Amino acid sequence: MNHVRHETSAPIDAVLIGAGFSGLYMLHRLRGLGLTTRVFDAADGVGGTWYWNRYPGARCDSESHYYCYSFSEEIRKDWQWSCRYPAQPEILAYLNFVADRLDLRRDIEFGTRVIAGTYDEEHALWNVETDRGETVRARFLITGVGCTSAAATSTPAIPGIENFSGATYHTASWPHETVDFAGKRVGLIGTGSSGIQCTPRLAEEAAHLTVFQRTPNYSVPARNHLLTDAMRRELDDDFDTLRRKTLNSPIGMPFDVPQVSALEASPEERKRKYDALWETGGFRFMFESYSDLVLDIKANETAAEYVRTKIREKVSDPAVAAILCPFDHPIGTKRPPIDTAYYETFNRDNVTLVDIKTNPIREATADGLTLQHGEHHKLDAIVFATGFDAVTGALIKLNLRGRGGLPLGEKWSAGPRAYLGLCTAGFPNLFMITGPGSPSILANFPVCIEQHVDWIADCISRMRAESRVEIEPLVEAEDAWARMIAEDANKTLLPLANSWYMGANIPGKPRVFLAYPNGIHAYAELCAGVAERGYEGFELRSHKVLEAAD
Ligand code: NAP
């Protein structure tokens, strides 16, 4: 890393952190407003999460025709997705295409990590420090750092892991070079979406794959397929209808929102519906079946038991199937994984499933992992698919200090507080795209990102028109937002799982529900109302300060 110390230069309008889905569109909007903006990203290219998560099998779980930008007709028409669920390289190629098409790269500094940011109250400016030794002063600081970008830990705290002589990998920061598992004994720890996606691929490549499972998950087949020209034409012809459905949907996907309770249907009707949606594949099983799957435990159990039955049908060894059957949380209370031949992989001769809930890992040795009951598994490589310090981790890592030098991590020590999930009191002019308390993690990211970015851009535009230099949420407004989230989340089954939605996957992280739970459609309306009422819940200030970028 180049640690040249630069002179602190004249203030600019905005510093934007991250060049993924959020950062690219935000930069485009800020440019449209005529703002001078510098974008920093630690990676050597655009893509954000899709730059780093390049493990075998990494693929989008949302369908390509709505997991993309909608703001530009030109971009939409000039890009062709190859299949229903694009793989990581194709999504990365798409984001590169967007960056080129909008000529975004000239404002992005790659290989540059923001290591701190301090708010200068006197001048209403952020002082942003990079690992290249530069301090940049800017009126606005906007983060597009993603929700699942900071790995929980590079390796979980397994005693003796430093003694393991084989290679170790984390799905969230996979090497760019091809990793060759041929002839190797590979261990995989973690069976969330990432682990479930890479299991079949590792099983195909390795001599032997051992999956160490702590908590079984409910996975539904993705049923990926190539898109034909006729399919693409049909999606294109239907674009307006699909977009309307997307914007009316709580999860930002063009699904038919179900109106009927699972408990109103007869067992035969339910089976017919679940069978049909199981064949359709993907998130539709959860989100197009019944209205109360995440509201009523009995309704939920009908879907949960259906999935368990499917697991028992697919996995030939009943003892293995029993270990794979989820039991400790309702279906949909953890982010639902979808898969391609995940359960079938456990029928392969070269795959072993190890239940580390009943027999945890005791220690790592030079040649593998030893379990509590003494069983030893010899391994040449270990893949950690052990998740993220989601939503808040990447933000806290930025070392931001607000009014009075208060660190963001300290302010959020009992859990994050962010009005609309976008702004936090004591940190004026900081906007967090997909921040904690926004609906993003429960919905389709590009739809949420476009809504957040448009709202932020409109807010900045209005501030400039009215010669305002500072915006900051009121403490009462963010407290009320946090209370509403907790109360509304408690009306659902979501808090019942030890999920990353609750911060429960990170030891010591406050157990707080991290998302607005009533859907992106309702959230977008709330945000629009706040703006219409003159940024209700915020304080906007015009005071004597240096004019940015002059
Ligand atoms: P995750 O859902 O948090 O799963 C982590 C897994 O690692 C869990 O099975 C967890 O077990 C296990 N684990 C964690 N620490 C462990 C330890 N010390 N010992 C043993 N097991 C341990 O993480 P993820 O699979 O990376 O997915 C996170 C999110 O990223 C997803 O929910 C999704 O939103 C996003 N994602 C999206 C896609 C996509 O769209 N294509 C793909 C991958 C991921 P416990 O359950 O017992 O804690």
C-alpha cells in the first residue's frame, strides 16, 4: 500500500465510500447534481460484495430481471442476462458495464481504504482519512459499504487453528486466482446461503468434502435455467407491470403478494400450492404461498414441515437426512437460502456430514479438526462460510467520529440508532445507503438502493437550493424509529431465530433487529412523506461555514 501523505486540500462536496451497487448509482446521481465527489473503495475494481464473494457456486438468489438497476432504460435495454440467477462473474461484468457506460471510473479511487472520518463541527465538514495517508474534507459523507461485506471473522475462534498446516479460505474474501481442490480433502464450516451454494461445487472438485454443520437450514431449489430470447422479450414487454409489482411488494420483487392464511387452506390445497411453488423454485415458495408464514407459528410449521419432508425424500440415508432437517427456528426467520442440488450432494460417496451441534469442534491440529468426542477429520483445506458482522460491522469499521468526537461504535454500543435507517443523530451530513433500520436486508437490494440513493440525492439537492449546510436527525425521531422497529419486528416470528438479522451470529453484538420490518413499499412511502413535510424529524441548519468546493 502506498502511504504517501498528501496535503489536506480544499473541501469538496462529497466523499462516497464503496463502488458496488450503491456507490455506482450514488455517484451518478451526485454528478447529475453537479457535486464534486471522490469515491474510495478498498478493492481494485467495482462490484462491492460481488467483487469479494467469488467462491465456487457464488450466484445471485434473486432473479436477474429485477436484481439490477431500473433507473436507466438504456442500461436495461443494452444488457442481456444469460440466466435466471446469474453467477458472480456475470454480476461483476454487469457492474463493470454500468461503470463504463456512465463513465464512473474517473471519480473512483480503487485500492484505497477509508480508515477514519471525523466531523468538524465548526466548519460543517467531514475529514475523511484514507490508508494512502490523505485527508479529504467534504460537506457530505455517504457510505455504500454494503450489509454483508465485513466478514464475521477471517477464521472462527477454533482453538489451535493457527496450527493447521493446510490452506484456509473465507467465502467473503475468496482469492482471485483459481483455487484447485482436485485430490484434496476439504472441510466446509457454515451452512448459510454461502455454504449451501458452494457445497455442491466443492463436492464435485474435491477428493472428499466434509461439511461441518452447526445449524441446519431450510433450503428451496433455485431451479436456475438459461434465458431464451423469447423469455427475455416477454420480460421486456412486461417491464412496466413487473416494475409496478416490484414497487408494491414488501420485498421489492415482482411477486404476487399472497392474501390467504396457510391455516385457511385444507392440507390438500396447501400441498398442491407448496408442490407448485417448490417446482417454480426460489424465494417464491416463501413469498408467494401464504400471507402469514412469518406471522403465525402454526402457519409457518406447515411450510417448515413441507421442506423437512422434501429433505427426507432427497437424502437417501435417513440418519443424514435427520441431521439436515431444521428444528430450532421457524422457516424464513433466517434469510432463506436457495440451492442447486444441495441436499442431493449428501448422497455422494465423497461427502460426509458432521453434526457439530451435538459434537462440536474441539480443536484444530496440523492435519485437520478434532471433535469433542474425539473423532478426528483429516483435511488439506478448510473453507469458512461463517458469515458476516452484518449491516453495522462495515460501518463501525470506518472509525467515524461525530459531534464531540463520539465514535459511531460507541454511540451504537447498545445497538444501532438510525432515523429511516439512513442518518444518525450526532453525525450530521452522514448518509448510510442500506443502513441499519432500513428494509434492505429483508428485500431486493437494487430496489432498496435506488430508493435510498434517490432520497439522499433529492435531500442534498433541496439543501443546496435552500442554502442549508447541515442535516441531522433529531434524537427523538431516531428513538421513535428504533422503538417502531422493535415493536413491529416483535409482531412477527423474525426475532425467534439466532440470525444475523438480529446480530445474534456475533458474540457480544447487541441483540437488536436490524431492519425496518414492514417492507420497502411502506418504507418508501414513509421516506417520501418525511421529505414532503420539509424533512420532518431532521434539523436543517444554515450557518456561516466555508462553502464546499469553492
Ligand atoms: P450466514 O448466513 O451467517 O451463515 C453462516 C454459517 O456459518 C451458519 O451456518 C453458522 O451456523 C455457521 N457458523 C458461523 N460461525 C461458526 C462457528 N464458529 N462454528 C461453526 N459454524 C459457524 O452467512 P452466509 O452464508 O455467508 O450468508 C450471509 C448472507 O449473505 C445471506 O444470508 C445472504 O443475505 C447473503 N448472501 C447472498 C447470496 C446471494 O444472493 N447469492 C449468497 C450468499 C450470501 P449457525 O447458524 O449455527 O450460526
